[in-house]
Amino acid sequence: MIFFNSVSRRKRFFTGMVMLTVIGIVGLILLQRPVIDETDVFIPIKGDTTSRSVTVITPRSTGLDVRLRGPAEAIADLSQKPLQYQLRIAEVKSGVQTISVDSSKIKLPADVSIVHIHPRTIAVRIERLIEKTLSVETVLTGTPASSFAVGNTVIFPDSVRVRGSESVVSALTRIRMKPVDISGISKSLRQRIALDLPDGIKLAKPEQFVVEVTVKEKIVVKRIDNIVIQGHGGSKPYQISPPTIEMTVKGLARAINNLTADPDFDVYVDLEGLDPGVYVRRAVIMLPLNTTLVKATPEIFTVHIGSPNENGG
């Protein structure tokens, strides 16, 4: 009886060990088995545009919605290697064409497969590429400082040769540069610019463009009223009638705006050598550089010269 129990106990022990070993092996296999995942990706459509223009009409997103299935690690690695669907159009006629999507052209790792792809067809417009020489148009924004104005604006070079689909290039009459801001400037500028190329249009060859904007001070005309006329050179009392003059002057904006404060500005009647009496005289108008007299009213003044004991002006 004791011998029988001992054999039975050993048999149960070995059976348990075998079962634990099997469970451990199965568990190890399951742990080493990769986790399978599914994910949705967007794959852009690219066309071979060496000799012809390719415009994707549908899908409007210009790409394919694809569901992939495979090991999670392999799918995660795809984010580091952007996918694309390459259209082969060498043997496709010009015009609007419908091309079936060939999933085999999407390069994937061996353990990643495609579950679903949408759409199954791509509509494209295929045109020949042409070149055209166009003028470059300046685009400025803002305004210079208040006393300044834009003179000449020149672009070097003033034309550009572009390349693109026939329908787009044929309709172009010019190419605009990207805007240059001239807000508040008070001197001329020269800077490199970029061109504002329409979608699908490229330069036929690399070029650099420079714009020169010449800024100069404004020429303004201004009327100044109630300028008091002085008498110069006399020692006797005097009175000038009328006592003020109105002037219209022309010149550089800053000089005109600050005219009455300029030390070179003066309006007077020359009294030197005049005896007491009544005289008719013109005013002497002294203007600073960069200003000219357009009109003065009145032109003639009456001057009363008194004796030294009289009160005067």
C-alpha cells in the first residue's frame, strides 16, 4: 500500500511538470508573436511631370485613403518613410483620363498588407508642358513717410521665363512679385524679391530678382496767409498798409511745412534812405533753398514814413 501511493505521487508530479512546461512554451510563443494592428493612412498621388502636366481631378484630396494591416511596429515605422502613389503616364493620351489604381505600386514591407483602398480609380487631366516669357509686375504695399513719395520702381530682370501646363501658361500675361512693404520709408531701397507664381507654374531656370524703389521728397504747393511785413533799414517811424501779405509757395515738403520758422525766410519793405513821406513799394520776399514763390497778394504796399518824434510801426 505504501509502495502504491509513492508511485502514484511520482506520476502526478511528473504530469504536473509536463503541463507547466507546455504552458510555459505556449506562453513564450504567444509573447514573441507580434501584435497585429490596422490603421488608416493617406497616400499622396504623384505624377510623372517630366514632359507633360498632370492635374488630378478626382479624388479632390489628390490622394488615396488606404487601410493597412500588419505588425504594430512595422506600421509605426511607415511614418518615418512617407508613402506615395506614383502615376505612370508615359503611354497615356493627353486629355481627361481615368486610371485604375494598382495597389502593387504602393511599396510596403513584406509583413504589411492593404485591407482597403479608396478610390479605386483616379481621374486626371494630362497636358503638354510649354514655356513662355512674361513681364514681371511690381507690387508695393503701404506708403512712404508723410513728406515722401515713390518715384521709379524697377525690377531686375524685368521678365521671366516660366514652365507649366499649356492651359495655364497660355492664359498668363504677367507674373507678379510678392508684395514689398514700403510703409514709412524715407529713402530709396534695393532688395531681393520672390515671384508670386500660380499653382503648377515653375521657373524655366533658377533666377534671382531684385527690386529698386526710388523714394523722393514730395513737391508741394502751399498758401500762407497773414504774413506780417516788416520794415528794414530805416530809423524813422513807419506804417505799412496793408500790414500783411498772402503768399503761395512751392518746394520740397519739409521746407514748405517749416517755412515760417526758417531763419532764411523774411518778408519786408526796404526803408533805407527814405525821408518822411508816403511811398509806394513792393515787398522783398526772401525764401530758403528748395522753395519758389508762385504768387503774392497784394504786390504793392503804401509806406508812411514819419518824423523821428512820431510814433510808428
